[in-house]
Amino acid sequence: MSFLCGLPFLECVYCLACARWAWKKCLYSAGYESENWGLATAQEFEPVPRFCRLILAVYEDDIRNPQWAPQGGYGINPDWVILRKDYGDNEGRVTPYMIYLDHDHAEIILAVSGLNLAKESDYVVLLDNKLGQADFHGGYVHNGLLKAAGWVFDAEHEVLRKLVAENPTYMLIFTGHSLGAGVVALLTMLAVHNRDKLGIPRNKIRCFAIASPRCMSLNLAVRYADVINSVVLQDDFLPRTTAALEDVFKSLLCWPCLLCIMCLKDTCTLEEKKLRDPRRLYAPGRLYHIVERKPFRIGRFPPVVRTAVPVDGRFEHLVLSCNATSDHAIIWIERESRRALSLMRDKDEHMEIPAKQRMERHESIAREHSEEYHAALQRAVALDIPQAYSPSSYGTFHEIDVGEDSGRSREGSSLSHKKRTQSWNEFVGRLFDVDDSGHMVFKKTPP
């Protein structure tokens, strides 16, 4: 009898718990994720609208007569296009891409387009993965995207090497949208590990992944934050989709059900468990979050761009929003990034900062980013984020004395605070040198 009387109480507790979860989830805004991040500056965010426009050019049938007319002076020069390859040229291995030589900004750019819903080959690339299936230099990556990136590198590294040799002062930039963003993120990692084939130092390589899928494990996402940048517009679902993309496409007919199940799973999973999962994939590199809406507000507000190299709290929650898919569109990202950059420049002009102070500010920002990057690496060490397989030449977050005991098992190897500190100091020593001004810079060659 007492058991039967307890049932309504348990049901009430269960209903209240579900209602509380649903209420908090409906109130959850994408702006909460980055509310404690620093604001991006015009200097560092300046390339984003240009690269969005360049990615749009990859979609064009005729670059000289573009379907999407350039705005804000972000048009491209068709004579600077080195090559373009479509699905036929790529044998279905990767989406169309283009190599562009930007003499105005001293950049060699390889831009990759996003998913084409009408192309079966794109689904083959996207769905060739069980979360973290492929291992890569001490971490895990998306298997299909790694294959696509490897195909592009093998096909174009000679062309890129020639362009680098002819333009030694130019930066090498990889950029892409959606599926292409995942490809260029892994392509950048391949380029960093095969710099001898390109004839270029690490500090001359950059990646801007626009609306990237989660394509690499956390240790890699943080480790390459000095060269890879991810741009996310407000509520975009793809950088937050932790489920296997195969399950996402299988569930398109019941998309709301899948969203609710994924939201419930992410909410109930402990943060520590997420961080300790070596195969869990994340959005790559340094994150730039464009925020332009607030809960229960109608319309878009002047966009604000926040940036950080987060370790924990890296876009872990899906946002229940009617804009979750529209915020993924490259057209919207290009428009809002252009608006955000215009507001940043107007603010700088209103402040009337002298040229010398602008240069000092730029150097200060670079130093702050370097310090933030080192802090993120140290945070990863403190959290004891697991590595996969052997340490890479750039160090790992959970160091093992390979020289003395290369066969030691990683199971049960919990490090004390003293050992972690020593491990971190050794890690930094292998990665960085100190220049004449006292700043830490990457060593020219791997140790």
C-alpha cells in the first residue's frame, strides 16, 4: 500500500525534473557559451569576410559573372585564380576547390566548398566515420574528412610548393565552409606535419574553417589553435552536433525527435566524462563566435564577435533554435561577418587611434593570443585529457617518458601535480624558444 502511495510522488518528481530541463533548455542561448570570452578585434577578424566571399566564388559557374554579386569591396580578381577543380576533376573524393593567389593581401589561398545535397559522393565523405575512427599524431579525427584532405594534399602539394617558392613572403591559407571546413582543418594539420614538401614554416600556415563540423579530438583541437581558426554564427547546429552524422541524416524525417534526444543526452552527460573520452570530436582550433540574437528578442542585433581557445565548454550543447540551420548558410555568415567587421572598424575610427598605438595594440593582441594558447594547453594538461597512441613531435597533454620506457602501458598512469607540472615544462621546452624580446616562439624544426 505504501509503495502504491509513493508512485504519484515519484511521477511528480519526474515530471518536475523534465519540465525544469525543458525550461532551461528553451532558455539556453548560444550567447551563453562565449559570454566570458574576449572580444575579437578588426585586425584579427579582417580576413573572415574575404574568405567567405572566396568560398562563394568556388560555387560559381562563371567567376567573371558571379551569381552572388560582391559587396563591401570583397570581390575577387579572376586573373589571380591558379586552378579550379569540380567533382569530375576530383573523382568524387572531395568537394570542388580553388587555389587563388591574392597579391593584395600576400596570401596563397586554397578554398574548399561545402556539402552539395545533390551529390552522393559528398555523403560518402561525410558519413565515412564512427566518431573518432581514424588516429592522427596522438589524437583522433574524422575518417572520411582525413581521406579527403589527404587526397587534396597529394594532388596539390607540388602546385602549392611552387607558389610558395615564387612568393616566399606570402602566407599559405586554407579555408572552407561546412564539409569543406572539416577538410581544410585536417588539410592544415597534414601541411604542418609535411612542411618539407611545401617548403614553408609553421608560422606561415593558417586555416579559417567556416561553420566546421566536429572533426578532431580535443587534444588536437587545442594543440593546433595557433594555426586553425573556426568561425561559428550564433546557433549553427553543425559545430555542436556530437552524434554520428550518419545518425543525423538517417533521422532527417524526425529531426525534432533527434534534437530532443541529443539535447537530453548532452545535458545528462557529465562534463568530466566528455573530456575524458579520447574519441569525442570537437570544432577545431581557436573559435570565433558571432553573436547577434538574445533570448525572447525579435530580429537581429548588431553582431559581436567573441574569441577564445576554450578547453572545456567548447560548443557542447545544441541550441533549440529556429535559426540552427539558417545560421549554417555561408551567405548569412558572410553577411554577418561583414557587418561585424564594419562595426569594429567604425569603433576604431571613432576612437582615432594613432598608427603607432595601432601597431602596439596589434603586437599586444598577438602576445595575448599566444598566452591564451599556452594557457589552454596547460589547462588540457591539468584536466589530464587522454592522448591516443604515441606522442607526436609537437608534444602531448599526457607525457610519457618514451626514451626510458617506450612500452609502458597508459592504463592506470595517473600523474601527480608535480609530475604534471614537470611534464608541462618539458612540453613547452620542446615546442618553444624565447626570442630577444622575451616572447615565446615556435622552434623552427621539431625537436
